[in-house]
Amino acid sequence: MAFCGNEQGRVEDIWLYGIALLLLAIVVGDSVLRRNGLRS
């Protein structure tokens, strides 16, 4: 739904992918740090 807009450029798609990747990296990094005991 988010990628079927009426925009001509792909700037919105780049932002959506970028934010999604950033959130995924934060979640994965947090789980790795918790598993290694580096974060309480």
C-alpha cells in the first residue's frame, strides 16, 4: 500500500526503506547486545 502512491520520483520509497532498515538494525543490535550481556 505504501509503495503504490502517485509520486513520480522514488524519494519516498528510499526514505521508507531506509527507516525500515534502521529500525531493523536497532532491533538486531539490541538483541545481540542483550545476548552477549553487554547491555542490562
